[in-house]
Amino acid sequence: MGPRGLGDVAEAEHREVSALDHPLNSSYVRVLIIEVVLVVLLFLLGRMFR
Amino acid sequence: MHPIDWLIVVVYFVWVVTDGLRRTKNRDRIEGYFLASRSLPWWVAGLSVMATQLSAITLVGTTGQGYATGLRFIQFYFGLPLAMILLSLTLVPFFHRAKVYTAYEYLERRFDARTRSLTSFLFLMSRAFSLGVVIAAPAVVISAMLGWGIPMTVALLSVPMVFYTAFGGVQAVAWTDVKQMVLIVFGVVAAVVVLFVALPEGFGLRQVLALAGSTGRLEALDFRFDVRETYTFWSGMIGGLFLMLSYFGCDQSQVQRYLTAKSVDEARRSLLMSAYVKIPLQLLILGTGVLVFVFYVFVTPPMLFNRVHDRQVAAGPRAAEYAALQREFDDAIGERREAARLGNRNVFLAADSRVRDIRSRATDIVKAATGDDRYTDVNYVFPTFITTQLPVGLVGLMIAAIFAAAMSTAAGELSALSSATVIDFYRRHLVQNATDRHYLSVSKVATAAWGVFACIVALYAADQGSLIEVVNRYGSLFYGSILGVFLLAVLTRRATATGAFWGLISGMAVVVLVAFWTPVAFLWHNLIGAVTVVVIGLSIAAFSKTGGS
């Protein structure tokens, strides 16, 4: 029988730890910050020019 | 079109096909053909991900929506960045480390062959018809723009695309996607520059924003929580999140893109590229539509942009009424233009309201004259602007960009259809231990066969406007449920094969009921499908465990 779950597959494979495995990696945080800024800018754009 | 524009389109076709094929390596091996031997850099895989998502109808339809209603459609993409992060943390490393060819292959390792085959079959059915629509929808618009027959446009779109996909495999698709994305972005930016240059003297960005804003076109956000509304902040953030998780995480046409990346991190970066760029890019495209609206405040637009029914209307019983509307339209346009020049907001808005009313009445006449209840001209706004207002050279470039958008999406889907057919069915159920050469031959035949099938669907769909909508709706019935199966697979060890299989069936049944018997907007179907599969799947697992013990 093959690997059965996320953890099992990770154990079965040779797994290199990467910074991008971490949920709070700066790349992910940057993506979320950019989205929040865009939403705020769109909100302000709609308010300023109506 | 000017001969120089034709030359640009021809050069584009030749370049795309020859360069795409030239860059393919190891295409004598099945891993090279379907996964580029997992060797592509993140930016190639990332641009391929974006090019596959950005279809021609996205390009012309989104600019048309920007023209007609403004920036509201941007909310559709709000779930995308978060989806990319979640996928980078879960499914992407999972697929890469499991060394699978298709997303569904993993489901057999986790559950059983039945669940793998069913999800792969659902993908094949929905994508095969959707591929026909991806070809048909732009073919209808291009045919109307250039006065060509639909079969010729379908052939022009499909033959080179099927050729480089069949012979070059996923590498040819990815490298042509790169060029196609560059061409699309360059074309849109060039159109924006032309639009700004064409504005009256003294009319700058601030005036453009004020004019567009006065008509409500810059109000992008709708915070009402109404599940019947298609595009709201919440439907985009929540329903859109589940849609994007499903599309990028469980749809082979996207999974195959990032499986070509060199490593797990390169695959993650390819998805994060969309997370950074997608919303600004869509804003650029929607903003171009808003600019086209401002442009046509100062330049008289056609009353309706889709003129294919003009002759029928002119020969019909309401021809005189239509002609009178045209005169009324010209008056209202003149009044609106003058009010915009003088900065008279109230007069401008009143004239703009008259223009909209006249367009609505003209649309009703066309619908009555042709019997086409779904007649709309939104998809024809940008193509009309391109062919009538852009300078020589740029027209050819933009036509090539529309072809590029259509071909990049279609090629990605075609390659994915072929990989799922060969890996999930042919190699799994029919011929298990053949040589790479054998599978490659079968893959090329499968690519060509799906290409022919898509062309037949496209020719049929092009004549049936409603079919396009039906096919799109049909695809959205499965998305959430397939996501639910993958959630069961990766988030819990409790789920069983039986639970996953019947959970999937239940999820689709619930979504069908919701879609056809409630007014809930389609973005929410993805959430409903996924949650149903997870709940039913876990319940069956818990029940069978209790029964077993």
C-alpha cells in the first residue's frame, strides 16, 4: 500500500525544509499586505470620485 | 485591415509555433512531454499559469464590462491571492513530492482508483466542452470583427495551437504562453497610451477619473452580503477563494503548469506570481474598458457595438423605429460630449442616462428582430475600438494579442486533457507497462483527438449563444465538490475511500439542487460543494468506523 496522508507522504519522500513551508513567510505576508492596500485604494478611489 | 496589420498577425503565428517547438527538450520521454522533465524556471511556469487563466473572452469581455459597468468585476479575483498562499502551503508541495503527473493520480494513492477515475473523468468532461467554448467565444467576436466565417476563424485558432501542443507537449505550450502573455500585456498598455493621447487637450488623469467616477464606474467594492448578487466583496473573498482553490489546486489544466517547475519552491513562486500580479493586471484590463468609455464620450460610438444583425433589423418591420433611435442617440451623444467639455456634471449625467436608455431600446429591437434573447454587445466594445480607432500596426498587434489569449488558454487545456486521458485512463486501465515511445504516440493522438473534438464543439457552440453559458454553468457544478475531495485527502487522515467517493457524488447533487432551484449566485456553489463533500465524507468515515468496531 502506498503513502496514505500528507504526513506519510512527507515522511516517505526525502523532504528538504524550505522557508516557504512556513505560513508566515515574508512572501505570503507581502501578498496579503498588497491585497489589503489594493482594496483600500479601490475603496478610496470609489469614494473620491463619485 | 491594413496589409501591415496582416503581416504582424502572420509573423506572430509563425513565430509562436516555430519558437515554441524549437525550445522543447526531452520530448521523446513522457515526463518531458507532459511535465517538461520538471525543469522550467518559476517565471515561465508562472506566466504559463496566468496565460492559461487569461482567455480571449476575459480580454475582450472584461474590457467590455469596464466600459459598461466599471471596476466591479475586480471583486471576482479577491479570493485569488489567499488561495495561492493556501495552495503553496498544502497541495503544491504535496503534488511535487508525490511526483505525480496529474492531480487525480494522487487521489488513488490516498483513496482508491474509483475516486481517481471519477474526478479525472469529471475534469475531462467539463474541460473538453469548456475548451470548445474557449475557442468558440473569441471565434464569434473575431469573425464579426474581420468579416470571416466561423469555421475559418475556428480553424485559424485551432490548427496551429493543436499542432504545437501535439508535437511540442507542455514545453511548447509554456514557452508560447510566455510570449503570449508579454504580447497581451504590451498590447493592452499600448491601447491605454493611445487612449490617453486621444483625449481632448487639457483632459488628464484627474478629469478622466472624475468623469468615469460620476457615472459610478470607479465604485469597485460592494460590501452588501447578498448571496443572490454575483459580484460582491464577500462572494469574491469567500466564494472566489473556494473557486480559485479548486481551479488552481484541483484542475489539471493549472496543476500541470506548476508541476513543470524545477522544484517545490519554484512551483510556489509560479503561483505567487499570480497572487502579486493578477489583481493589478485585471484592474489594468478593466481600467482600459473604463478609458474606452471616456474616449467614446468625445468620439461618437456606434449605437450598438455588435453590428452583425444590422441588415436583419434594417430589413425588418421596426427599421424606421431603429433609424429614429439612431438620430435620438446621435443627439444624446452630442449633448453628453458638450456637457463633458464644459464640466457640467448634471447635464452630463442626464445625457448619459438617455444614451443608456436608447441603447437598451435598440437592444430590445435587435432581440425582437432576430429572436436572439441573449443578444449583448459587451464583448464587441474593445474589438470595435481596436479595429476603428487604433493606428496601423497596433491593430495587427491587438488582433494577435486576442489570438494569443485564446490560443494560450486552449493549449493549456488541451495539454491537460491529453495528460489526464493518457495517465489516468490509458496507462492506468488499458496498457500499463509500455515504453515511453508508445505512450508518446498515444499522447499525440489524444491531443489531436481532443483538438478535433473541441473544434466540433466550438462550431456547434458558436451558433448557440446560450450553450456557452450552459457549458460554463455545467463546469461550475463540479468545481467545489472536487476541491472537497482534495481537502479530505490532505487535511485529515480520517477520511476513507468510500467516504470520499460518496461525498463527491453528494456534493455534486447538492450543488445541482442549489444551482437550479435557488437564486444563490454561482461563486457560492464552490463553497457549498466543498463543504458538503467534507461533511458527508467525514460522516461516512465516522459511521463505517463505528459500524466496523
